[in-house]
Amino acid sequence: MNDEIGAGIVEAIREPYRLSINATAAPLGNGHINQTVLVHDNEQSLVAQRINTFVFHDPGALVHNARVIRSHLQRKGNAPKVVRHLAGDDGSYLHGPGGDVRVLEYIPGSLSIEVLESNEQAFEAAFTYAGFSRGLSDLDPGKLIIVIPDFHNPSMRYHLFLEALQDARVTQIEACRDDIKFVESTGSLIVEWQSLMDGLPVRICHNDCKINNVLINPDDGKALAVIDLDTSMPGYLMTDFGDLVRTCCNPEAEDSTLLERVNARPEVFTALARGYLKGLEGVILQEEIDSLVPGALMVCFIQGVRFLTDFLGDNQYYSVDYPSHNLDRARNQFQLFRSLQTRESELRSISTSNALMGRD
Ligand code: GN1
Ligand code: MG
């Protein structure tokens, strides 16, 4: 992100948040869609974000959903904290000429991690996201706006890949022939995943359960808050758990090209399953428990398909640091998927074992 972007965000919020002329902005986090900065002004620190309206057509819907979710969870004694949107002096949450800049509270001393450092962190993240869905299990899903329809729908994602393949330039196709073949040969699993998903209960999910979307306290490793509620809407537990596996089990970052190191670590998987099932004890149904491993496989594969689709379409969706960034990301995710496939039966017996929830 260049300085001009940060300066533009600060300008958009200067008046409504009474920022002085000394206010500074520095890039924050590692999101692929929105542009995020940490604003410091004298004693005050704020998180400000320019919402990507190519992806999120209705910024007001994001604010609405996050506020509905926050006020519901706040009424629950033991639900995780979620980050707060801050209104400006004028009472509004969206600013700037495009109405696409918002401000969120900054949680001092909090840390967002990109690559998991311990099994305890995996447990804590899974327990926190489970608490999020548990706390929202009695919120009417109709109160939330569907910001991106079919967001985790595997058939739709596969269809978009086929469309991108048809429209792609020859040089792009040449660069990823083997990856395309891999996707086409694995595509038969889509039907299975789709029908599994269609039989599950719809629940309010976070839908972007990456390890870096839980802020932790570095002193005790406990979760401080869940952030990035932009895709929080009705969905399925299998994809939330799948995203946890995708971002925690891999010892490498999602764009690492050291593919020989990419692998689904079973001990991390065990910690995730234990945390997730504990956090949803008494709520999660047996068919949902049975869907956790397929969910992990599906999310890794589909995330790879989404990155490859974007590579074929010249990187219109995800922000990239170099032209083949999305291709590197896709290969990393496919490698993780293959590693999960190799361990599938081992992981299934872990996630369905009674010992995991202390039931034996
Ligand atoms: C995007 O921008 P970020 O990192 O919050 C994407 C997720 C993907 C993720 C891949 C709206 O999230 O679905 O899983 O990148 N968000 C959207 O890391 O597409
Ligand atoms: Mg996100």
C-alpha cells in the first residue's frame, strides 16, 4: 500500500473523528481485499479501512451486519468480543466521497498472527470461532444481509473457474496447465461436497476463520477479539472449521512457494477439533461433526480454485504483490489439500473420537 492511499483514508475521516494535522497512518494487517491502516493522532489510535466496493457492493451492509452481531453477542455472558465500528461526530459510519471508508476500534496490545506458533493457539482460535457461532445460534439469520451470495458454494466457485478458463489469455493458461488439469481431475468431488453441505443446518458463521482474524493477548495467548466480520452471515460450520484447518495446519503462509514444507499437521488438527467441539458442545450436531474433515478438504481445494481463477482473470479480485502471486497461492493450497487427502482417515477418526470431548 502506498502513502497516498493512507493519506486518502485519513483525509476521509479527519473531520468526523476530529483528527489533527499530525495524524499518521501506517498499513495494518494482511487482508487481500480492503485497505487497512492504523491511525495515530496524539493519544488516539484508530483502525481505518477503505472497503473494496468491487467485492463488497454495499458497504452499509457490512456495517449493519457487524453491529447486529456485536449487539447480540454483547448480551451473552461468555461469547467472544467482536471489534466495534465507531461512528463519527456526524453519527455516520461511512465516510469519504465514495462512502467507503469506515473506522473500527483499535484494541491496544493485541496481536494478529499470520502463521501459527503453538497448538494452544490453534485450540484458542477454534474455541473462539466456535463461541462466535454458538453465541449467534439464537439470532434470526434474517436479521443479516447476505453480502456475497453463495460465498462458500463449491459448485458456484467451480463454475466461475470454468468461465475464467474460457476467457483467459493463452499465456495465462500455458503458465498453469498442470494446475488446471489437477482442478479438472479433482472437480468430481464438488458434487459430493455440495450434497453434503445441502444436508446441513444453516447457521450464522464467520465465514473467514483465518488465524489472523482472531486478535490475541501476547501475554497469556488468550483471544481478545474476533475481527473482520465482513462475510459473517448464514453459512455452514464445515467451512468455518475448514478455514481454521487451512490457515492453522499449514506450517507455511498461504503464499509460500516452499511446497515441500506445506503439510497438514495432525497435532494441530487435533487441537483445532478439540477447541471447536468444546466451544460448540451441545449445539453441534453429529452430521456437522462428520462434515468437519470434508469441510477442511473442500475449503483448501476451493481456496486454491479461487486463487487460480483470479490468476486466469489477471488478478482482479485479490491484491497481489507480483503477477504470479495468485498462482503461487493456488499451488500452496492444492499441496495442502493433497496432504489432507493423504491423512483423511486419520483426521476423520480424530474429529469423531469421543475422547476429544471427554465423552469416554
Ligand atoms: C480474503 O481479505 P481477506 O484476507 O480478509 C477472502 C477470503 C479468503 C481469503 C484468502 C471477501 O479475505 O474469502 O479466504 O482472502 N475474502 C473475500 O486468504 O473474498
Ligand atoms: Mg476477510
